[in-house]
Amino acid sequence: MNDTAARALWELYEPVHAVVYFAPEALTAFEEAGLRGWRRGYFAGRAAPLGPVGPEPVTAAFFGFAPGTVARALPSVWDITPPARALEIRRAGARAALERLLAGREKEAARAGELLAEAARGLDPGGRVLFAAHAALAWPDDPLERLWHAATLLREHRGDGHVAALVAAGLDGCEALVLRSGIDVPRSELQPYRGWTDEEWEAAGARLVGRGLLGADGVATREGRALLAVVEEGTDLAAGRVWDGRKVDELRALLVPLAQACASALRFPNPIGLPGKE
């Protein structure tokens, strides 16, 4: 399976996972548990597989978030919702969202979940801490929850590889966002949600200008675009082995309508960089 196909599949299973960040059912589930504000729910849910950790390992694993923003959520959220409970809330919220969005497509969703699970079960966790923590969780029996869990494993596996590619390119968390904003994702979709101050954002921009990766106008230079292209190629390459030797035509056919339905809960552009709807 080549890296182009790996990216195409990511664009199909990522919306299935991402309902947990955008769908009202998922957001309400955390709010009702006492986690007010999207950041608390986000960090509690995504970091919960790591256990009751503090901000340092989460800042490292999530990469693009300002350390101060992470520290305002962790470890205090564990006093409100312990990790085990946060996992239950997150999965229940995702399931409620998928139940609405995929109504009438239950059979297809179940089959897609089976195929994604087959791919996710055999993945190598080496060098992928966030994926490994999620992979240690028990597989759910419910078909919609299994679909969401499998999509989550695949996207965290890919995400860990993406972080490695960014580090290899010599970019820190803020620099990666500033450079991306100079290409296709608006600053308004990246800076507020990752928690960087204006001073931190401008300082990162100045470093990129000094390296010839960003123009003074905030637009990525040819060299900057080339560097991010290398990052994306490395990300796709690291994710490509997932699909080696697998027949994915059935999976593609199943995921296209499921992804379209789930994408209706997202906004475009968005802070996760998922391409816009056609």
C-alpha cells in the first residue's frame, strides 16, 4: 500500500474519530460530568489512557499545544473526573454522536469497524506512546463503539508518526502551526485552540523567518512549503505499512458515506487540518 493511499484512508476514518471533538453529544457528555470548557474535556478524554498524568508528558505527546494551556487542565481535571471515568464519558459521547450521524447505516458501520479493527490490532507500538496507551484499552463489544475505537487507534498511530516527522524537520509545536497557517489553515483555527499567546506565536514566526521558511508577510516560502511537504510524506510513509498486503477497496467503499455523514458534524476549516468538504 503506497503512502498516497494511506493518506486517502486517513481522510476517511479521521472524521469518524473527530466527532468526539465537534458533535454536541460528545461535548455535552463532558460538560454534564463537570468538565466545563472544551479544553478540560479534550485533555481529560484524550490523555486518560495515559493515566492520571501531569502536563509534561501530555504536552510532549500532543506536541502542538502550548505548555501553559495543558497545565491549566492537567492534573486538575483528575480531581473532577478520574481517567477511567473520562474514558467512559468520551466513548459514550462518541457513540451517541455516531448513533445519530450514522442512522440507517448501522450495517455498513459495523462492517467498517471490523475492517478497521483488523488493521489496528496488528500495529507495532514502537515509538508511538499515545497509540500504545490507547491500544492497551479493552475493545468494546458495541459495533459503533468498536468503529470509533478502531478509527481512534489508527489516527493516534498516524499522529505519533506525524510528531516524529515534525521533530525530525526541526520544528517545535508552535513553529509547526505557524508554518501551517502560512499555507492553508487559518491562524484563527490554530492559535486559539492550541493555546499559544500572541507573543509566543510571533516569536515562533520570527524564528521561521530567520530560517527562510516564512516570509515577513506570514506566508510560507518555497522552502517552508517544501519542508512541510517532506513532513507530510514522512507521515504518510510511516502510516503506509498499516495497509501493506490488505485489500482496501471494500473499506473505502464503506467509509466514504460514513465519513461524509460524520463530516457534517465538523466545521471546515478546522484545527485538526482535515481537508474541506468537496
